[in-house]
Amino acid sequence: MPVTHQVISSGTFYKGVTTDFRSPMQSTTLEYQPGTVVTADYLDADPNSDCGHGINFCRTLAEALRWAKGGTVVTVTVEPGTVIVDTGGKLRAASVTVGKIANLSGADLSRADLRGAYLSGADLSCADLRGAYLSGAD
């Protein structure tokens, strides 16, 4: 039986999206517009499936930036008691509530692995980038 983790209280997480608020890794009809609830048709509960079916998202802003692929990052929350599959590198749930576009100004990106991240045009004023890995970042 697959191992899943039960989230007792809602937390804020991050989802990298394209400029038109879609998943950068999937050709999907799901849109992650701020203020909406996004629900997948089913959830792959296998924690060994890194990009399994469902809504994939990250624990940190820095992780989500790596997946944005030239887009942006939105905050997402899950309802208390929602099952979240922890794949180690990402999290996955059947449904999320999309919050606002993440603000990078003043963000704590210290020691973040941003290799290959697309940051062109991002407002990084007052962001803490000490020790961040920026090799190949734009």
C-alpha cells in the first residue's frame, strides 16, 4: 500500500506556473488563476512517482522557482485534513486553493538551489541570495 502523509492543518505551499497560469511540465487544461480552487480528476498516491497525476507543488518558493520554466510562482493552500503525497522533492494533492502570485522582493532565497531558474524580470530587490546556487540561472 502506498505511503501518504495526512496534513492536519492547512499550510502555504508554492506552485511554479507558466505566464498563462498553467503547469510548465504538463500539457493540461488546468489553470492556476489566483483565487480559484483547482481539482485534478484523480490523485496518484504513489510516493515513488515524482510527477504523478494530481496537483504537484513545492514546500518552498525556491523549489517552485526551479519548476516555473520562465513563468511565475503562485501560492497554494490545502484544506485541513487533505491527503498530501510526499515524493521527497515535491508534494501532490487532489485539490488546492490558488493564492496570490509570489513576491520575490525581500524573499529568503539564501542557500536556495536556483540552478537553471528563469529569473529575468523578477523583482529580487532586498531578496537574500547569500549562498544561493545560481549556475545557469537567467
